[in-house]
Amino acid sequence: MQNVVHKYYKRNFGDFTILVQVNPVSLRGIELTVHANGEVEKRKMEFDEEIYDDLAEDEFKESSSLEFNLYLKGLTKGS
């Protein structure tokens, strides 16, 4: 089994926040949309090699794995 340190990104859009987890080896990940009412939508993603440029262009900032995983596991509400 290969150990991978994922990268995490976040952007707040006012009414919702998007958090992204990227596996830098496989370029796969998860995108979470966290709505103001606490609802969380989860999507599995496959990225291309330009994902980091795309995230920067869309003004995503690096964020914490802890925050991402709290939302992923349903242990927090709201954005």
C-alpha cells in the first residue's frame, strides 16, 4: 500500500464553501460543497495535471486536512 499525503484547498462563495482533496499521485480526489444550512454534497473527482493551476486561477487557497475531514465525516455543520 502506498502512503500519500493529500493536498487540501478551500474557497468560500458566501452561501456555500467548496473544499477539495487532491491525491497528488493519482490526481483523484473528493470535492465537498458545504451549504450554509449544514448540508454537505460529496463528489468523487478525477483531475488532470493542470488541477493546481485551475485551483489557483479560481482563487482556492490551501486549507487544512482536519477541516475537510470533519465535514467529510459529518462532524461539523455550516460553513
